[in-house]
Amino acid sequence: MNYQEFKKHLYKYQDLKYREGALIISNSPYDMIGVRAPDLRRLINEHYLDEDLLLEEFEIDDLQELAVAFFTIGLKRCKSFKEQLEFLDKYIYKAKGWAVTDSLNRSIKKPTFDEFYPFFAAFSKSEHTFKRRMGYILGMKFANDKRIIKTFKYFSFYEEYMVMMAEAWLLCEIAIYHQNEVYEFLSSINDIVLIRKTICKICDSFRFDDESKNRFK
């Protein structure tokens, strides 16, 4: 299957009612065909190794499904975690929405922290919103690894909403395994919005007991 055939095939899965709701919550400049995630993943899994499906032909600026497919196919074709990080480093700045960045972790291979850490440091300093967000999304793979605490020094305060929410999400995930460290970190910063959003995510999570939630509140 080539790119034009792939794009045409996407429309066979179009759900206009789903598209209407998804456009509202996506909060991005992308238009959408209206393909549900399971159908998009199925089509990608069936064709990502097709030799005629060339990444350089993908038009990823207009349609969310094509952007997700471009990055997912690219990641699935990589042979190692390091190669995947290099692919993201090269292209992720082109992403224009959280629905793209947040869908990619499932395609990331078994990670190595020592390979991840320098990329996180670089991503966190990027001028591109969704490249910075991608760093925090990748960090969730290491939430139970105590070395993830090393990333705290790269957190940027008073960030753009899309980046700040990824920071809060990552802190919540880390707190599941390293509650004291996250509590101490939040107690040491002055970014009230980040503190409140992190506590909100903790309080909304079923993975914290009432005692822990009350502690953070």
C-alpha cells in the first residue's frame, strides 16, 4: 500500500459523530477525518512495513490521523529505543497537538534510562511546545525508576498549558512510586498552577489512598 492508498483507506473508517466530539477536545489546529484510535492502530499495524508507504510523502500538517500515523509508523520501523529517540528528536517538533504526542508511548520499545535522560534534558529546553511535552510523556515510562527524580531539575515553571499539564501528569505518575520525593519537590517550588494541577491529578487518581490525597491537599 502506498501513501495515497493509505490516506484513502482512512476514510473508510470515518465516523462523523466521533469526529465532531474529538475536534472539540483535541484543542489543536488539526482537522480530523474522524477515525477512532483502535481502527487507526489496526491500519498502521497492517501496513507499517509496506515498502511503498513512504514517510516523506505524508502530509502531517493538516490531518491529525496522518500526523499520528507518520510518527507511529516511523517509531515502529526503528530497531532500538535509541533510534526511536533520534527519530523523535528529528521530527517531533512538527507535532501540533497533544493527541499526537500522547499516543506515541505505546509504540516506544523497552526503554533504557541512560539513553532517555540526555534526550529529556534536550527536549525540555526546546523552543517547540510539543517537543517539550514529548519529553514528559516519555518520562512516564520511568515513573517507577527512582532515577526519574533527576529530571526534576529540568522542569520549567510557568510553562505553556500543554507543557505544564504534561509536567503535572508526570509528577502524578512518579508520586505513585516516590510520593515523598514529589511532595518535597512541590513544597520547594513557587509555581502555584503546576502545584494545583498535580494535586488535582493525584486526587482524581484511584491509585492513591485518601491519606495520600489529603496529605497533598
